[in-house]
Amino acid sequence: MAMRMSLEIVTGVAAGGLIGWGFDQWLGTAPWFLLAFVLLGAMAGIRNVIRIAAEVERGSDDVKDENGASGRNGSRSDERDQ
């Protein structure tokens, strides 16, 4: 899971950098689009990491519910399904 999270950030920065570099080459505005898109890519990567961490957190609550312990809202999984 940690590898996936780090890959999300690296991929976001790399994709943003390539897109920004392409716009700079096309429009002759170096380095402004590169900087802007690297920042946007980093923000997208961080957003994805937060989303993944939330999914993992929800998954651990589901495991607790299946074992009979209470989850976030204090109800068992069979009570929520009804």
C-alpha cells in the first residue's frame, strides 16, 4: 500500500511536469506552465493518497465489524444492512 501511495505522488508530479513542459515548448512560455502543472500534479497525487488512506481506514473498520467489535458509528455490520 505504501508503494501505491508513493507511486501516486510521483506519477502526478511526472504527468504534470510532462504536460507543463509540452505547453511551454508549444507556447514558448518556459518555465511557467511547467511549474504550474508540477504543482497541480503534486496536489492531485496528494489528494489520491488521502483518498487511498481513507479507503484503507474504512476497510479496517469493516474488518472490526465482521469480528463483532463496533465500528465508527457503534453498530454491527448486520444492523447496518437492515
